[in-house]
Amino acid sequence: MHQIAVLPGDGIGPEITREAVKVLKAAGEKHQLGLVFSHHLVGGALLDAQGVALSDELIENCRRNDAVLFGAVGGPKWDHLDMQNRADHALIRLRKELSVYANLRQFRLYAALEDASAVKTDLIAGGVDFIILRELSSGAYYGQPKFREDTPRGRRAVDTIEYFDFQVERLARYGFELARQRRGKLTSMSKWNALESSRLWRDVVEEVAREYPDVDTRHEIVDAGAMNLIRRPTEYDVIVMPNMFGDILGDEAAVLAGSIGMVPSAEISLDSTSLYEPIHGSANDIEGKNVANPLAMILSAALLLRYSLNCPAGADDIDRAVGKVIEGGYRTADIWKPADQQRVSTTEMGDLVVEMLSE
Ligand code: IPM
Ligand code: MG
């Protein structure tokens, strides 16, 4: 038996999560995984119900489960709240509470989606298939001091970018292991020409690289890297980078996958429960319209089977089913072009993936 905590959250979170659970149930039955789901409020939904975006009880619940399926949090309704109480801060805190350290973001462009990408076809022909491994336990999100104050010179705000060598080392090691199983290339992106923390980052990646002579290791300064990612996307395999750069470049890279609605992620815990969530947010503007693309969430469920439930066959099944649906010409609004493609809703997309699973 495997227990999965489902945290749909806000905006389109509940709609896409529903589809992912549907797909997981079907895959679970096929592979006899005995999946048991429990649903919990988080973020704005929990703020409205209990006045907090994340509760100790919810954290405990997540810890007790084998994996957490996370939708999205936040929305304009809770934007006025200060940092600690914001709906999306629940996610930042939950990552910390679950000792999450590596965010594996999978960028893959299905051949049939080439025309959906905002990037010129000649740049992406040849296939986009890389992973951004974003550091998730430290960096600008968590470094102390972090505060706002009034001073005689005006209001002042401070965030701190902090890295310990062991935080970089464990992420780099994970990246090298991944690269070994893939095409044997690792690119480290940081800002070592301006930031001390990035200098340490580069040094540590270089040290770990010595243990992986079979992996082709490169270092790029992140601003140039951001450009090269669009100019030469097919050259990347595994890219490791600090927390904030990974957040930014993740959304940038999503255009290479056709839509941010296509990019799943795993947030791997050191010693507790891992989280699985799409890299996009709550998209409150399309909430409740049944038009959101559930595939990033569904593909995140595949990662859950792969990394938390040790069921690679189930993960492959879901990946294959999604591929078939895309090849079949079915598109949600974000990837739809009025050619010969069929536009489908969130629920129809989920149903199609379930249907293909049993084929
Ligand atoms: C992400 C999101 C979060 C982040 C927000 C919601 C705090 O943008 O997962 O990429 O910045 O990490
Ligand atoms: Mg983000």
C-alpha cells in the first residue's frame, strides 16, 4: 500500500490535480500499487478555512505519507498579506519542513508540439530534452538575515544569498548521477563573476566533477546561459543551478517545451516525503473554466511513481500515454493551434490520458 497526500491548493490547482489523481488511480490499478489518497487544503484555501496557509497538522500529514502531490498556491485574493502569511509562502515553508533539496524540472518537447513553441522551429528541431536541477533548500529564498525596516535613508529590505558547500555538493552529486543515466553532460550555471556564493558554487561543482570524469562538465555564467538555452536548447542535458536562478530559468525554458503547462517537476527530499508539482502557478485568471492544461500535473504524477514509489513501469506508461494523446492531435487551449488539432478541456485531457493508459 502507498499513501499519497493530495494538496490541490488554489486557482487551477484543484482542476489539474483531479486529473492527475484520475491518471494515478488508473496506473495504480494496472500495476497493483494499492494507492490510498487523502486530500488536504493548503495555501489560500487553508487561509480561508483556518486562517493559516500551512498548518503543523498538514506538515505532519505530509510527512506520514509516501509522497505529496501538490497543485498550486496563491492568487490575488491573498496578495496583500505580508510575506510570512502569503498563500505561496506555504510552499516555501513546506519545502523546508520536508527537507526538500533538489527540484528536478523536466523539459521535453514532443515532436508534434514544435509548432506550439514560441521559439523558432529550426532552433528546437533535433529535440529538446533536458533537466534543470534547481537547488531548493537554500539560496536567496531562505538566507538570513531577511527583513524590511525603516531607516533615515528610506525603507530598506534585505535578502541574503547563502550557500554551504554541502548544499551545493549534494545537489551536484545528484546532477552527475542523473547525467550518467542520460547523455553524460552536466552544465552548471551561476553568477561567479559577481557573487561570492556563486564562486563557492562553481568551486564545489568542479570538485565533485573530478569524481565523474566520464561526464562532460561545463560552467556557464547564468545570464549568458539564459540566452544560450534559447539559442542552443538541444545541447543541454542536465543543468544545475542555485534556487533563484532555477526559478527564473525554469519559466524561461518552459517556452521550449511548448507551454509551461507541459513541465512537471519532482522536489526530492533528503530524508522525508518528496513533493511533486507542475512548475507553473495557480493561473487564477483561468480558474474554474476547465481549460487549464493538466499534463504538467499528470507528468508530475509520473515522476511520483518513478522517484517515490519505485514504479518506473507505471511512470513510463503515463509518459507514453501523454505522448500518444499529443500525437493524436488533442490540445488544451495553451498548446492549441487552429490547424487540424482538436481542442479539449482539462477533464477531457485527463480522460484521454486514462484511455491511452489501458491501450
Ligand atoms: C515555483 C514557484 C514558487 C517559487 C513560488 C510560488 C513561491 O514560482 O515553484 O517555481 O518561487 O519557488
Ligand atoms: Mg516559479
